[in-house]
Amino acid sequence: MKPAPFKYIAASSLDHALSLKAEYGDEARFLAGGQSLIPAMNFRLARPSVLIDINGLKDLAGVDQTSGEGIRVGALTRYRDLERDSRFLTSCPLFADALPHIAHPQIRNRGTIGGNLSHADPASELPALAVAMEGRMRLKSSTGGREVVASEFFQGLLTTDLRVDEMLVEIAFPAPKHRTGTCFMEVARRRGDFALAGVAAILTLDGEGRCAKARLALCGVGETPVDASKALSSLIGQPCTDGVIETAAAEVQKMIAPSGNVHGTADYQRHIAGVLTQRALTIAHQRACHGA
């Protein structure tokens, strides 16, 4: 199929792009990697009258770990570049687990982290990573900027806190803590498909080997990435034994409300989420111990 007619404008700078968005509002969409937007336009599920191409804004791409404020990733950074950045993957090991699950290499060559997060597909991996890692979204418009924590950025199915004149320009992640282990796992019908359920887990141990902090977010089981960290409260202050982790996984199963789909019922998704939670927490604990 072909998209509905639209006007194409290549932005010459960030200020130019933001002024165009302020001018055209809801009628305009930013074109970054285009891996979600262009198929939606071809099926006429999205009908922007104006496309603002921001691919030339090189300042919005790249990883900065020199500011002393954690890790900052430009919104136009492509998955391919993150996959090949060993320093970034060392600092953000959840990405090392998750990136190979995202679609296929051809799509990862073009797709951008900002485009993915702005699209806010709840079955996608990166929104769950951003929530688990307590990422902060830097949003900018022609009149100013603001930051939103990831858990508040995703508001519904394909819906974010972005205002009509704003762009997501950067994502900030906290610096990794000592004695912390992470793990991302998912189950999909085929390699590269969206996940039936996926789990991003982060465990930090204290000096005695007990759990000091636990973070968990899931994809594919709700209309937004699901922050299930509260369900892990039984882990805090405890050694991460098999029994304690099994209890926490059962609490996660209780708190989620998947809707099911053509590939699996809600009960199946809930079961998969519990199994993945137990496995991911176990591996995260092993990695935290190994890295101590």
C-alpha cells in the first residue's frame, strides 16, 4: 500500500524541527528511523500531513558517559550503534541482553532509541528497559524543556506524555551500582517478533549478599510497560534463595493483567511472565554475585 499524501520537510537544526512541530502540531510527525512510522503510514493507520525529517540532526545521536550524571543517550542513536558500543553495553548490560531480541539486523540498522520510546509499543523491549533502569526522558519544545521519569512517560497504548510541540531528545540512565546484576529475557513466537512476555530485572546486593534493591519491568503484558518492582518487596533484606525468588515471581503473576492475543491466552501470558521473572531474577542474582 501507499501512504496518504504528505508534505516532506528536512529539518536543518533542532530549533528548526521544533519550530515546525509548533507550527503544524498534531498534523506533523518526526521521521527518525521510520521503522514504526512508515509501515503505519503505508497501511494508512497513521496519516500525518507533514513529515519532519530529523535524520540530519547529528547532535541528537551518540552516547555520553563523561558528564558525571550517568549515561546519556541521544534520541537519534540507532540500535546498531548501541550494539557495537562495548563501553555502553558494560555500563548498561540490560541492553546487551535485549538488543538482539529487537526485530532483525536490517531494522536495527535504521531504528532509533528515541523513535522506539516515543512510539510506546507496550510489546517492545526498550520501554520496559527504560522503566526498569529508572530512565529519565528529556523532552524539548521551541519554548523550553523538561524531564519525565520513564514510569510516568508511558501513559497508555501507543501514548506518551509528549505534548504536541515536543520531541524526545535524550534519555538518561543512572550509572551502574556496585554489586548489581541484570537480566532481560522474553518469549516470542518467532525470533524478531514482539514478545508474548518479556522481563527486565535488576538486583543490587548489600555487603552481606542480601538484596538491597530490586527493579522489574515487563513488556507485552499490559497497555504500557509494567513496573512490577513493588511485587519484589519480599526480596529486600533477604538472601536471594530459590524459595524467595519463587515467591516474588508469584507476586508478579498476581499483579499483572495481560489481555491475551491470537498467539496466547491471558493465562498463558501470566504463566510465561512468572517463569521469566523467576529465571531473570536468578540470573541477575548470579551476575551480581559474580561481579561483587
